Amino acid sequence: MIVIEHKGIVICELPVEGGLLGTDLTGPDLIGETYTADPDIIVVPVSRLAPGFLDLSTRLAGEVFQKMEQYGRRLVIEGDIAAAITGSKALHDFVHETNRRGHHLFVPDREGLLARLA
């Protein structure tokens, strides 16, 4: 796990390999895993998303985002999800609205995240 501070915001980046968010890890598990860093933002690589996480009909994404909101943490999904967005209007709209609102984010890479926080 990498912990960085950017403009007073503590960001915890999970490693590329590990339990999958939505099956192995729930929202509270994710918060517990990063507890000692006390992050404002938790970054999860796309490789750590459970199969079906980006399929909104499974409700996995919604449940995780809701828990993060309840615990006052921001969730950032980092990586290329272009193919999933192209294949689903619902996901496209969800990502667009999430990024527009700006509390939680979908970003292509760390640079994209830091640019959004500027």
C-alpha cells in the first residue's frame, strides 16, 4: 500500500494485486485495510475489482460507494474502463455523474487523480 499526501489530502493507493473489491473486500473491509493510514481517499486499481463490479445490475459498485460515503471516505477507481463504459450506457452515465459530482472518482491513472484534486 502506498500512502501519499497531496495538498493536505491523504491518499492511500492499494497495490495492484490482492483481494477483489466487491467479493473478497467490502466497503468496511477496505476502510479497515487502510485504517492506520487514515486516508481521505482510497484508490483501488481496476485490477482489484470483482467480476461484475462494473455491471451496475449486480449492485456491487453501488453498495461499496454507499459504504464509503457513510464512513466519510472518498473512493477512486483507477485504470482503464473504456471498454466497459462503451458497452453500457448505464455505466457510462454512472461514471459521468460520479466524476461530475467529484466526491468519488473514476480516473485513468495517478496523474489524472492529482489533476482532479488541483
